[in-house]
Amino acid sequence: MTLPADRRIAVVTGASSGIGAATARHLAQAGYHVVAAARRADRLEELATEIGGTAAATDVTSEDSVAALADLVAELSPRGLDVLVNNAGGAFGATPVAQADSDQWRRMYDVNVIGLMQVTRALLPQLIATGAGTIVNVGSTAGRIAYEGGAGYTAAKHGTQVVTETLRLELWDQPVRVMEIAPGMVRTDEFALVRFEGDREKAEAVYAGVAEPLVADDVADAITFMVTRPPHVNFDEVVIRPRAQAAQHKVHRQA
Ligand code: 8X3
């Protein structure tokens, strides 16, 4: 299928749940044809049907899989790609450095940094081709600070941040904006559960007593605002937290 030449198109990675799925919905609402990319094909099909987009079963850590995603985008939109939201990422484990699990650290670097690079590298020519491409990398407040037990994740998310900054410098003369959104405490179905390997009690404790953590829709709403500004307007970085989180360790919790 080829989209009409005037149809704007966006790719969202990690679109099977949480911030990615919400962003896919919000961008579709804003008029984009959304290519929802993630590993879990069944969830993507459902989402794609709901939003009238395209499902793309993709593992961002695999170069072949990412090449197939780029081919799919080229087929859908020969004129190029308008928006790329690099959202695929995650935290695995929360152990102190002294007990760190090397495989968890590798997986975090792989998805939060290398995966983001691979998707960006593959889709960049298509972003340039439209004459007004936008990249939004989903970082984290974990890419700004340090916290106990967080080093594997904070190191990876600092990586996301610095790759974003580097790319903006490298693309200074190209028609592509490079933005980062860095969310703090966002309550999603999976982030904390994945981090604590399915331990519901530990996952719940992250949000305990916080009346209103951010939800995925809040972040998706901000991303949609950022990408729908005129093409010369670049949000270098947006840090977004719930009001109850004044700083990483300063969280208002009710008993
Ligand atoms: C999620 C923010 O506080 O869990 O990216 O590191 S935090």
C-alpha cells in the first residue's frame, strides 16, 4: 500500500504498550498515518486497526528487523518520513553496582542506546527527504541524575540523552529537528513490572501514595504538542514530571 502524497507519516517504536501505544494513538488523532513498531505483533495489529495505521513487528536491537521497518516505510511513503519517535526502551533490574547483573546492563544499553541508534540510522535518509523531519527520543529523568540501584538504567538513559545531543549537532545543516522528552514518574502497565521481573509488590511500591503520577497519555500529549509545532521550532529537551515529584528523591506520598 502507498499512502496519498499529502498524508503525513510517523513511526513510533515500543508501540505495543505504555507511552509508545499512547503516542501512536495521539499522533493518529493529530492526523498522522502511524507505523506502530514493536516486537509483540498481536498487540500491534489491534492498535493498528484501532487507529487506522500500520503494524510493523520490529526488534530495534536487530539490524535486519530495522532494515525491514525502513523498507516498509519506503513502500508506504516514497516521499519520506515526517516523524520518528524512538520510544522503545526500558529498565531491567534495580540492583546496586556491587550486585549488578552484566546481562541486564547489556540489554539496557542494547535497547535504550543501540536500538535507538539503529532505527535512527536506518530512517534518517527518509526523514531528510521530506524536507522537515522530526525525531523525538524518549529519554528519562534517569538520564539527568543518579539514584541508588539505578546505575544500569541511568547510564543507558544518559546515553539516550547524549546521543540525542550529538545527533542535533551532526544534523545542524539538515532539515531534521532532534528532540528529547525526559519523563519522570509515569505509571504505565509495564515499566516497573518489567524492571522488577514481574514482582507486583515492588512495582506498586514505586507509585505508593502518589495521588497522581503521570500516565502515558500525559507524555503522549506533550510529544504530540512538540511535533506539531512549526518545523523551525525545536524543543531540545523537555523534562516532564508529576507535580508530586519535585525531584527524583523528593516525592510527595500520602499515607
Ligand atoms: C523512568 C524514571 O525514576 O524510574 O524512566 O528512573 S525512573
